[in-house]
Amino acid sequence: MNQYLSGYCPTGYCCRLLVVVLFTIVTTLTHGQHPLGQYPLRFEHLSTSQGLSNNRIFCIYKDREGFMWFGTDDGLNRYDGYTFTVYKPDPADPNNHMAHNTVWDMLESRSGEIWFVTPGGGLHRLNKKTGQVNYFRIGPDRSEQYKPYDICYTMIEDEQGFLWIGSEGGLARFDPRTKQYRFYDIPVAKGADDRVWSIQEDRFGTLWVGTSTGLFTMNRRTGQFSPYYFGINPAEKQPIIESMYLGADNSLWIATQQRGLYRLLPGKTPLPDLGNTATTYIPTGQVYLTGMEILPHGLAEDEHHNLMAGTFGGLIELDPATGNYVTYQADPNVAGALSHNAVWALLADNRGTFWIGTRNGIDRYSMLMPRFAFYQPIPDHNATPRFENFISTLTADRRGNIWFSNARRPYFEGIFRLHLSDNRTYVNYTSQLLTPDLLIPKKLTEHSPADLISTIHCDRSGRIWMATPSGLRTMDANGQFRQYPVGFTITSIEEDRQGKLWVGGQSTLALFDPTNGRYTLYPIDKDGPIGKGGGQVNDILVSRAGDVWVAVGGVGPCKLDFRTGRFVSYHPQHSENQKIMYSRDVPALCETHDGAIWVSTNIGGVFRIDPKTAAVSTFTIHDGLPDNHVLALVTDQAGMLWMATGEKLCRLDPVTRELRVFDNSDGLLSREFTGACTRTPTGELAFGCTNGFVVFRPSEMGANSYKPPVYITQVRVLDSTRLFPLSPMTLAYHDNVISFNFVGLNYIAPEKNRYAYQLEGANSEWVYCGAQRTATYSFLAPGDYVFRVKASNNDGVWNEKGAEIRLVILPPWWRTWWAYTLYTLLAILSIWALVRYRSRQLLRTNQLLERKVALRTEEVIHQKQEIETQRNHLADALTELKGTQDQLIQREKLASLGELTAGIAHEIQNPLNFVNNFSEVSVDLIDELKEGPFQKLSDSEKGYAGEILGDLTSNLKKIKHHGERASSIVRGMLEHSRTETGEKRLVDLNALAEEYLKIAYQGLRAKDKSFNCELKTDFGAEIGKVGVVPQEIGRVLLNLYNNAFYAVWERQKAAPTGYQPTVTVRTTQVNGQVQIRIIDNGTGISDSIKAKIFQPFFTTKPTGEGTGLGLSLSYDIITKGHHGSLLVESQEGKGTEFIIQLPTTH
């Protein structure tokens, strides 16, 4: 990666130029181009290997949901941080009407649709929900006049919702509502190039149009253009305006072809005075920049409001305040370098990521991501690591220098000093710069293994102490070496508050006094109380309390007791075997601000020792640590504990135990950490690696607080896919395999995004699925569900709201509500049928029982008759039968009574005939007497005799009258007792009912001319002819009619004026039966006597006006003779209704 640092002075020439070329290290380390305060950018690369349709990127856009869109030379691409969705012309797809595959520019309209333009296909619209693409070519007739307008370069949407399109043919406006175009002529000379390359609308609503012939502003109300001149002379040829960008401070940046980059501050009156030209940021006279060309969509601002510019020569980072700029270029040998020097499109997505579209794909870098400075003594170009880059020891002095070396370097060849202020590396304390040849060690024969450096330490006076197998060696500021031999190999050094050095080796700890060069030994006794096998001292820590702690291999952390000179070991609370395992190798010690001692292990993570209580607690992979192999520990100025584990750095808050992990996705270029680490007085931390070392400022490692928006991108049901489904989503019961795809849109290390989901209605607990972005459910029962998903960003900040979709799985038809209703109805019908069947069974049983009772009754009657005949004791037999047959039905009683009545009536009829005949003969004899012998009497005798004869005549007439009445009663009794019936035949019941109604009415009128009654008939034509005995039905009708007329006549006598007697006769057919209803509005029948009216000899008429046999006789005719029914409904004082029901067939 080549970078250039330059400044521009108003006089038009360069004040200073610093050119640092990577990987030709002469005066600096590999990545030492920037001071630590100006970290280099590290780019991540996306290309066709990750699913991009084409590596040539022309435009970049971020929609309101947070999805990234890329216009390429072969299709439109949508990116969610993981995968690309590609839209390209496809004649086989009916939803795809894309007319060209190259996308030059795009935007999202206020209605949420993606509009894009192509060079040859014109304007297109993409529906994000359905994926449907439509194109809107210019000109309905497709004439040659409009073809240039379909070659589109740029577009914007103004505040009114119109789309402004720059094309080969000039400027066009498209109204999305009416789908109509309007064209504008650029005021250029005839035949001149009027192509529009860029369009911009400023905060005052002014439309700026960049063309091949200069810059114009347009009055949208009048359609008039006003030129904006560059330079003092308007006649001077104006530059091609390739790109424009409106900055955060409302500055309008204008990129010209070969003429430089300009900055304007637009006002309400956009046309400036000719003498007030724009300020150029590309000074004239600089040969190396004369060929620079900023590409059409190559302007954007980063998070610091620096202007980024894309050119054919790389990416430029410009500081508008100073005019300084840095150029980033492609280098295939450098990880994280720009992928190509041709930078076509730029976009800062306002969520911390900067996107760069190049000719070789997409580059991006995080504006929020921690920037780690990485240093290599000898560049390895990401190939096999060189041992010269293996940094085994690090230390820092008070001047801001970082000293480093490796385990194969002898002390006399010098160690190296990185000066953070100028980012240069020197040998020892000299001004000799580090060069690659200085890192190549001499042959082993030229130096002894006793001269190799195991660790280094810079004391408070600035002297550098080096540990070698033969003892301590020191180097002062003049580069002079001095040796302090000791009888063991020193592996670690630590300085206490008095300036004395504690050194450790195999089974030994010693205190070295630099003032007299003497050692005080504290042997680590393998048979002492700390356990067997005292090993190498890997690290030493002098705490703020003055205690000396040592990390002893095979033993663990130990504290020196100055009173006894012995060591006390500390271990987590485990079994003895586990204690030995965890304490086998302890690489490092560190003290946090609370005075706790933290210990790293090779296989047990880290553990914390409280010196006051001797309590020990652990922190391992089960608590979030990425690896239990922890190589290095150091605290920053804020009290955070930093740990190196394998290829990752971890930051632990000792109080909250909150952990953050940094790896390659956060910008770490290290392969594997070695265990070397240090902290500078100004707060920088450095960690040694097998391929260099990393330096960074912990204070700049802020967390990403952005809560990623979460979307359910598609739901897959069996073989069908639904993009961005709407809620609620209704599925059939057989759609029993459902997959949800979801995404959290955080582009900063998206591989660290984490997800959790739940399906309310199936499970109530959240399923934390890590980086998995798919949830599948099978065989869900019908019902209502809510699928919810939430996501966290790379730093574990969760969007708890997330996204959700309501899911309705319809039941099969046999489990729907109407099916259950049908089941209920069927159950009710089944119960009803069962009840009805059982009722019929009981009815048949009852009928059978009744027939048996009837048969038994007949047998009893027959036996009674035989007994009567045989014994001639009728009264005794009847009494005995009445006593034994209390349970006989009323019908049989009446039958017996009828037979008895018939016999009695027959016996009475003969004497009555004699009484009636002789009374009539006696009247005739008296009449003859009056005409004969009576005339012979004297007048006095005539008076007396006439009086006697008159009395005799009157008496005889009364005898005859009452005799006839008795005869009538006898005849009624005989009719009531008669069992024979006439022959049934088909009769028109309507005519029969009407005929007897008239006979009854005329009969009553004949007796009393004053009687009047309204007759109403309603005969149903549907009843037709019915098989009955007409004489008997006529007797019934006549009887009922007479009763009705009698009832209304009686009410008329007692009723007030205004009463209208009415008798209504109605016939109809109901449920297979013929009904004859006789209704009157007479006196009615009380409830107390309603049950008795069909009993023989019961009457409500005065004595002498009724026998009480009419209704009884009528009842027998209807029920016995015709198997029908005779019913009565009455309300006293309002009227009575008799209902005759006859079967239509019998």
C-alpha cells in the first residue's frame, strides 16, 4: 500500500512532500508510514468470490432499511452483510423487464422503490418486496431523437419527488406519478457536447447540472440555465464536470476532469461574481498530479468530515481544513490494501462503514473499528513467517520508545527502538535506522549461545537491561555494555520502587542491586511447602503493596514471604489432580487497580487472587474467554485487563467481568501472539507476535453502540420462497416445513453479529443461535404463531425490538370451526336419532302393551259376558268388572257404557212409543168429544166440561211433548251406542263443510229470525278429496256448527252493542293430515270443564236444550271411525276453536 502525504499552499506550490514506499524498508518499518495517531486504513474486500455479480462497481447506495446496493457492469446487487442478491436481465422471468445489465446510478424514492439508470436501457424501477423490475424508456416511438436519452449516467430525486436524469442526450425530468418525461436543452453551441455527468440539489433548492461543457444552475420554474464559470475569463474553455457532492457543511464539491477539485458555498443566489472563483484543491504546477481524474461517483465524506475522492490512481483522503491529503493505492502483497487503483464510487453509510467501489470489486473499512498499528522488522508479504519477525520481548521507556528483540538475537548486535512520535525504528540508542540487513543474525560460530537475549527491561533511568544465559547485561544511553554474571539463566526481570531489579530463573528468584552489582538469592525449594518440582520463573510482579509475586512453571503463582524467605502458592479450588493440571504452566502475572493479582495459564484460562482473603476465582472459556491458553496480561490506564490468547486479544473489565474480543475482523494482522507485551507511559499497549507486533491506544477502542436493524428477509415454505413477507402470513396445514431467513444489518465485522429467535405459540424461550441466520420448523400444529428474531452487533449490543411476523397455519377442513360445528350438529342429530329411535322403541313397546291390555280387556269382557249369561247376575258382574278393571282406559269404559246404554234405550223406547201414541190418540178423542157429545151439554155444563177438556188436552200435549223429548234422548243414546259405520268414499271436504255450514245457519235462522252471524270461510284448495263417511262427518260438522252458533248467540244476548258474531271455517293440509278448524268468537269454555266436554251426557246448556251426547258422538266418529283427532282450544269470554284432524289415507 503506497500512501502520499502532501500539503497545498495558497501560492500554488508544495511546501513539503514525504513519500514513504511500503516494503522497500530503508528508513522505516513495513507499516510505519503513519505516526501512531494517524493509523493506516485497512480495507476488507468483496468480489465475485463472495457472490458479487461483477467486480466493476459504478455506484453504491444504502436504502432506508439499511441494505447496501451496488451497481455493477453486470447487474444490480443487494448486500446484507453476508450474501448478495443479484438482479440481471432475464427474458425467462416475467417479473424482470430489465433492459440493460450495466447500472450507472441509483436511488431510493420516497415511496421506497429503487430507481436506477443504465447506459442504453434507460430508467428502471425495482420493487424491493417482490423483486419485479420495470423499465421506462424515453420516447414512445423509439425514434433516433430519443435514443441518446436512454444512455443514462446519473440521477437524483428532488424535494418534489421528481427524478432528474443526466444522459447522453442531456437533462430529463421524470414524474413517477404520471410516468411522463420532460426534456431540457442545455445552452451549448450547436453540435457541442451536451452530456450531463452529474446533478446535485443544494439546501436552497438550486439544481446544479454538471455537463461536458461546464457547470450550470437551472431555474426549475422557467427551465432556464445559467452557466457557472471557472476562471476569470468566461471565454475560457470550461472543464468537464464529472462529479458533485454536497458536504455536511453544505459545501458543494465539484470534481472536474483534469482541472481539479473545487469547493463552493452555495447561497440563495448561486451565480457568483466572475472575480470570485471557486477554490481549487488540486494546485497547478504539480507534475505528479496533473493526470488525476476524479470519477463520476467518486466523492464522499468520512466520519471526520474529511473528503474522500476516487480516482484512477487510488483513493484520496483530503483534510479540507489544511489541504493535506493521503493517497491509498493497491498493493497485492499487502493484506488490507486497496484492491484496485480505479475507484469509481464512494459512500459513507452513516453507521460506521465506508464503502469503496473499484474496478476489482468492493472495498470497505470501518470508521468505528479499532485501528491497530502493525509492525514487522522484515516484511513477509503474508507468506511464511520469518523468525526475524518473531518478537519475543517488549519494553517501553519514559520517552515514548518501544524496545523489542527476538530470542535469536545476541545482545552485542543491538536491540531496536521504535520511536512512536516519528514512527521510525533505530538501533539501540543510536540514530542508526533499522534496515533489513541488521536483522539478519551472524553465523552461530560468531557468538556464544550465552549471548542470546531472553528478555529486556528498561528501568526508570533509561538503562536497558538484557537477560542472557550468562547473567544480566545493561546498555546505557551511550551504547556502552556492562555485564553482571549470575549462576543461573535469567528468564524474567521486574523493577521495584527502590529501583532494584528482581530476576528469576530456573528454581531461583534473586534481588539485584544496580548500585553494587550484588544478587540476593531466594531459592525456590522443590521440597518446600509450595510443592515438588520448583520450575522456571516465567514472570515477576512487584505489587503496589510491595509484595513480590512469581509465576513458577509446574508450581503456579507464588508470593514471597520476606520474613521467612519462603514462598506461598495459590490455586483455584479444584481437586488435587486438577490443581496440578491448572498449575502446570503459568506464563504471566498482572495487578489490577483493585489490588487483585491475575494469573494466566496455558490450559486453565486466568484466575484472580485476592491478596487480602487469599480467595481465588477463575475466568475460562465457560465465561466467554475464546481460549484457555492465555499468553500475556497487561492493564491499561483505565484499569482494564488485556489478555493475548492465540490469535486474539481480549479486554476484560475486572469489576463487571464484561469481555470484548478482538481478532482479525477487527483489524488485527497478527498471526499468533508470543506472550511479549508492554505499556508505554502515554498509554499505548504493545503485544508481540510471531510475525511482528501490534501497537494501539486502548482509549480509542470504543464499542460499536449501533443497534442493527433486523429483517426477516424471506420465508421458505416447502419449495416456495416469499421475499420480505408481510404479516400476517397465512399457510395451509400441509405447509409443514417452514424456514425463516433473517439478517441484522451491521456491516462492521458482520461475522460477529449474533442472533436469537423464538416462535411464540410453540416455544416461549429465546433460542440463541450464534451467527446462524436461519430457523426451521416442521410439523407445526394449526394455530396462530408469532416468529420473533433479534440481533446484536459485533460488540454484543442487542436490538431487543428486532423483527417479527405473525404466522397463521390454517387447520385441515376436518379441523375447521365449521367442521366442528358440523360435528356438533351430527352429534346432536345422532343423539336426537338415538332418542327418537329409543322413543319409538318405547312407543312400540307401549303400543304392544296397550294391545295386550286391550286383548286382556276383551278377554275379561268376554269372560264377564259369559259369567252374566251363565249366572244372570248382571249387576254383580258389572260391579266385579268395575272393581277389577280400574286400570282400563276410558275408551273401553265408554264402549261398555255404550252397550249398556243401547240395551236400556231399546227397552225404554217401546213404552215411550205407547205413551206418545196414546197421548196423541187421547187428544184426537177429546177433539171428537168436543165435536159430538160435548155439544149436547147445557151451557152450564159446557163451561165446566170445556174447562176439564182443556186441561186434559193441555196435559196430553205435555205428555206428548215430554214423550217426544224422551224419544229424542233414546234416539241419541242409540246413535251414540251404535258401532256400525257407513262406507267410506272420496269426498270434497271443502264442499261438504260449506254445505253443512249453510244448513246449520239456515236451521237456526228458521227458529229465530233475529239471529244474524258473519260467516267466514278459508278453504285450502290443496287438500283435494279425502276418503271419509260423509254422513258421519256431516253429523260432526253440523254438531260443531250448532254449538258455535249457540255460543255466539248467547254472547250476543249478553254482549254490549257493537259485538259481531262470527263463525270461521278454515281447511288446510298440514304434515300429511287434513285440518278443519271451526272458530267462533262466542262465550268460550272455561278451563275447569274443558276436559269433560267429550264425555257422554255432559252439557253446559240449560235443561231441555241439550242431551250432552253431541260432542261425545262427534269425538267417537272422528277418533274411532276415521282414526283422526278432535281437539279444542278455547279462552273463556273470547271464543272457541275446534280442530278436526283427518288422515289423508288410511
